[in-house]
Amino acid sequence: MAETSKADGGRLTTHVLDTATGRPAAGLSIELHRIDGNERTHLKTVVTNADGRCDEPLLAGAEFRTGEYELVFAAGEYLRRQGAKLTEPAFLDSVPIRFGMAEPVHYHVPLLISPYGYSTYRGS
């Protein structure tokens, strides 16, 4: 995807891959929060589609603001639905990723998940 120009106001996207099965993580719930100092504001909750992606950007255009954000992925709920044998409590249940967006461009924050590990990076 091409980077969004500053005039477009930037955008935030994500996707989730299940590395234990080698498939997109369909039906995984994700919360988006904005962080302002000690204040955490819930902006929206979305669910991934069959491709492990959201149908629309999490933030785009006028909704997009630079600053600190947090995505919380409901990994445990998703993994249980897939039949994964998880301990109680699960090693990974809610997976929070806190990150900053310093300029109005395209930020892509993917999650690679399995029952006992995850990774993320700034994608494109």
C-alpha cells in the first residue's frame, strides 16, 4: 500500500496472523484506545475478517491524530475458539501493544500470534 499523504490525514491499520496454524486470525476482537498521559480512552472495538484484517482502517482522515495509542488483541478468546489447549489462566490472553504515531502517514501494526508467543512490527 502506498503511504498516505499528509493532506489525507494519515491512517492506522492492523492485521493478525495465527502462526500456529499458518492462517489469518479471523474473528479476533481488537480494542483501540488513545493514551493521553494517565488517561486511556476507548475509541472502538473491531473484529478481524476472514483475511485477518479489519474491513476499514482503525483511524483515517479527520479521525487520525498523532499521539500514543494502544491496541488490545483478544488472543486467548480467539485461540480457545480455534481449539487450542490453553492453561488456566492462559499464558497469553489479552495482548496489548502500545505505540506512538508521530506524523500523519500510514501506520500498520500487525500481530503474529500463537498460544505461547507473539510479535509485532511497524509494517507497511
